[in-house]
Amino acid sequence: MSKGVLTITDAEFETEVLKSEQPVLVYFWASWCGPCQLMSPQINSIADTYAEKLKVVKMEVDPNPVAVKQYQVEGVPALRLLQGEKVLVSSEGALTKDKIINLIAPHLEG
């Protein structure tokens, strides 16, 4: 499994997220968003820590309106944990690493 966060676009969403064999944590962010910049290191750390069980992708909201609309992202930073097309976790607003782990851990195998 690859380590780190993969930056994707609407065009890559189906392949990288919906068809992934692993659960995927989608991190919606914006360059103008201060809390997003604070959360980025936590997202990177989670991607490294859970690389064997979880795929982590980030999507900038402004150039990717399709996924933003489909997953009802109303504010950033926002997280969606998906398994196939099913949304397992939905969260908006800045979170600490511990809070993110508490949200996603119950959905990760082993």
C-alpha cells in the first residue's frame, strides 16, 4: 500500500475512492481555509499510521464541485469516510488527530 495522502480531482474520484478495496478517508479542504492548514499535518499523520488499513485522499473544494455537491460538503475542513459508495463517517470542522482516530477506528478492520 502506498503511504501518504493522495491529492485527487472529481475525475479521479470514482477510481480512487469508490472502487478502492480499502476504506477511504476523503479530506475536503481549501487553500484559503486557516483551519484546513492546521488539520493537514493530522491528516498526513493518519495516512502514515493507518496506511495498511486506510486510503487517505484530499480534494480541494473549489475546483471539484461534483464531489463537494455529492457528499454535501457545506464547510471546510470536512471529512468523509467511505467504503465503496457508502458514507461511514461524515464530519465538518477542524478536529484533533485523536478525534479523527476516534471517528474512523471503529470502521477499520483488525
